Amino acid sequence: MGSSNVSLSPDNWQTPLGVMEIDTDLFNTLISVLGIQTIDREAHRTEHSIENQLPFLKHLRPKAKFVALSFSRLNDLNQGYKVCEQITKAINLYRQQTGINHNSKRLVIISTTDYTHYGPSYGQIRAENLSENEEHARIHDKPIIQSILSNDPERLLQTQWTTQNSMCGLWPSLIVMILSKILNNNQGHWKLLCYNVSSEVMNSGKDVCGFASLVYSNTL
């Protein structure tokens, strides 16, 4: 299902480790609160970030169910906060309906993005020195990650605009930052678990891409 800003898939997803089932209760609550009425089964056909996370989730939690949301570019942070208020309302309704706060189930929100893309394949035809390209990625990703760690969505938006960092999931990152603040009454904080450049874990020629893993918790 799709709207102008949010797309949801009603179908289960196939992974190399088996089928990931949709949480139909959460899905139905989301589409009701978000006011999404038109089914679009093509909404996620060209999407390639959610599908990369699912095998890890399937491995760690084989019985987990999920709902996939894709976000288009929003107009501004005010619109982002409005979307997050709707999602928060849906989550709270879902919790009330399923009793998720009173049993062994947990609701976890996962967002995914790459960070700096740099190298000949990304248009920098003169970037032939791998070590320099790796350093370029680290330098350009550092202020982005610091913005996330500051727990300030406005700072992240301004930093990306100022640095023109080529992260491909700016709005999903902003959405999960806002949701984390709202759902935890702004009581938690972000922690960086790991940062690597792609060339540190695989051979991609002279091309590099930055990757980071961060977690938000009010118990860290």
C-alpha cells in the first residue's frame, strides 16, 4: 500500500533463510491510522535496503514478524513530525490491542541507510587512491554520525544539507530519530556500536561506502 510519503507492503517477504511474515495486526493498525487506502503491491519492488536487513533479523529472531515501511522525501521536519505522530498513535493502539507491553514480545524499530558513497563508480573518476577514498568517507561521515548521536533531528538535516553527504536514507534516519524521542519521552540516547568503510570488509576496487550501526535506548 502506498501514499505520497509512506509505502507499506501487505505481503510476506522471502529471504534466503525462509519467509518473514508480516505482523497483520500492526499492518492493519498502521494503514488505518495513516489513512492509506490504495493497495500497491509494487511499492517495494525496487527497494533494496529493507531486504538486506531481513536475513539478519530472521537469523536472530526466526519467529519475528515485521512491517516494512518505505519513506519518500518529505517536505520538511514539520511533516516528519506529523508522520511520526501518526505512527506513534498506531504503535500505541497496537500495544493496547495486543498487550505487547505485558508479554514476552518486544517492538523494535529498525532504520537502514548507507552513508558516504565515493569512488570512480560513483562519479569521482579521479579518485583512484583507495586509502584516500577511505579517509574521505570517514571524514564526511563523522559529522553525520555525530549529529545522530546528538539526538537532534534538525542538526542531522542541516548537517546533511551543509556537507551534501551522499547517505541514501536521510529521511528514514530522521523518522527513526523522531520516533525514538517521542516513544521514549526523550529519555534515551544514541550509541555508536560500529563504523566501517566497505573496503575494510570486502574488495570493491577503488569504491568505498560508509556503514555504521547505532542503537537508541533509555537503558544504556
